Amino acid sequence: MCVSNTTWEGFYTKSTVQIMSLLAKGNTVLFVEYPFTLKDLISTILGNGRAPVSRMLGFTKRLVVEQTNFDTNVHHLVIPPILPVEFIKIESLYTLLLKFNSYIYARSIRRALRKLKMDNPVCINAYNAIYGRNLIGKIKEKLHLFYCYDGPNTGRYGQRATVADQSFASQADGVIVTSEFLASSLQELNTEMYVVKNGVDFKIFNHDAKTSINNAGKRKKVGYIGSLDQRFDIDTIEYSIQKLPDYDFEFIGELMNKTITQRLSSYPNVKFKPPVKPNEVPGLLKKCDVGLIPYICDEYSKNIYPLKINEYLSVGVPVVLTSFANLPEFNHIVSFTHGKEAFCNAIVREIESDNLENIKMRIQFAEKNSWENRAQLFEDIIDTLLEKKLN
């Protein structure tokens, strides 16, 4: 079972959903949805949210079966609405209400486990350490793992997130992270530390792989598909937009940082488009001459192993990134840059030097990073930890 800090549905690929969908090939899998609060409930009723209101309130089934892209079935649970607590400054009150929320969480999970006749499950807590600490031992699990794919969520929980991550990592039976940097930051807290990097749904993305280079004289398209949030390096992108007026820049994704459009939408060579479904992404990438990952270089982004890097490569698109994280396995296949001018120059260089051989090389590289391979590694780690615990 997976206690997730992401939703099952959404506008972008989620590592947790991909891994759980593939683990369902040989296992019964229960995916516990992101814990929506009363605030989310009210916001959705007023038309400003996407919470599953009828399931939260029990008007429709809270536990349903979802068919995945990998032709597997996953049991999907939505818990009742919990109290929003992250804004509470009084620590004693915060702790009390968090325990109440954890009680609702654990009770809902136990009911679902009984319905599914899942005794002593393996519990994978996916980036949900705030509640993870209070759930350990509450569901009679035989193994409790911390799947940590990002740094502490201090934007929502402040320093409580850091404390929770460290505390939960030290209590879990094992920790699985998505990058070496994350592993090194948590290594001292748990000796059972494993790295499973993000992957790609290679078959879907490769179906729309590039087979040619854009015709000479045609305007080049520079693309970005993903969340437009606080990680986005606006200064670096604006510099390239200004220096490359003959290139079209297209940004597709959920706008979470309005400063991005305020700064960039007035340029004639810039277009913003709303988020699309994951299966629509490959066809859009195919039309791009280069794909961007322009994240700000800071302490938070050092933890990131970007999902989109393998998605771009699976379609054969060259990739230009800021050097926000240490990803040495990609050094020979993408362009990491330092500074605005270098980023801009890399865009031009990658487009002008692209050829069919480079396209083929990118695709072959990405194929090794399929979600199937990642899920197999994930399951092997679970088996290893189970064997250690039983012995």
C-alpha cells in the first residue's frame, strides 16, 4: 500500500503513480490519495479546486479500482476531509490536531485493508512524512518505507517539514530516494538507503519520436512542458527570449507562479498554453526543436531528478538545463549550463548541431530509464528489506 502526498489524477506524470501501477502487476496495491482538507473541500465546492468532493463525503465509494496505463488495476482510496493544520503556530494545538487527522487517516486505511483482505501490508510512504511518523505501526504493516523524491516541503510546513523528514527517515525500515544528493542528505539517519531514479513511460513517448530535423528556414520552437512554479528561472529564460527573437518559445503547464506570465507574456515570440493530459505530451514535444528545464539553482533544487528529462529524450528532443542538480549520467547527452548567456548559447548550439544520429542516441539512452526498469528495482529493494527483517 502507498500513503501518497500526490493525487492519482493530474496534469503531469508522477513517479509514485507510475511505480505503484507497475508494482500492481504482481501484487495487490492500495493507493491512498493525497489527504484533502476541509479547505480543499470548500474551495472545490466554490469552483476553485479539484478535490473529489463526493468521494470525500462518502456520497460515492471512497474505495474504487483504477485501471492504469500499464494494463494493471490499483485500488484507490480517498479519505474523509481532514483539518488544515499547517498554518497553526501554537505547537501544542498543531500537534493535537495533527494526531486527530492521523486518526482519521489510519482508520480509513484500516477499513480499506479489511475490505481488500490485505493483512500486514508493506507500506510505502511517498513524501508524506508529516503523517508518516504518526502512522507507523498503526496499520499492522510488516514493512514501512519512506519514498522520498524531493527535499523537505518547507513552503507548506516550514521547518516542521525538515523535522518530519528527518524523524521519519530515522524510524522507517528503509528509505528510497530519487537522487544521490537526497541519499547523501539522509544517509546518516538510516543505514538502509537506496536510490531509484525517476523514469519514463518509454513506449508512450517513443511512439511520437522525432524522425527528422525541422526544415531549413522554418522558425525554431523552444519548448517547456511542466509546472510553471517557483523553481522556474525567469531571468535566464527572459534573457534567451530577448536574444533569440526569431525563435518561438512555448510554455505548456499549470501556472503556479503568476510572475512568469507577467514578465514574459508580452514578448511576441512567447506563447503560454494550459496543461494537457500526460498522453498528449509526446505529440507536443515532437514539434519542439529543443526542450528546456530552466530551474533556479538553490538548495531545494539540488534534490531534483526531473521527470521531464527522460521524456524529452524519449522523443529525441535535445535538452538544455540550468545546472541545478548533479546528474552526471546525463553529461554526455544533454547541455548543462551556468549563467544566462551560456543557457542561451546552448539553445542555439543544440538546435543547429542536431541530426538524426543524435536523435537516435537520445532515444536509446532514454529507453534504459523506463518505468518498468525502475519498478523492478523498487520491488527488488522491497524484497531485500523484507528478507532482512524476517531474518
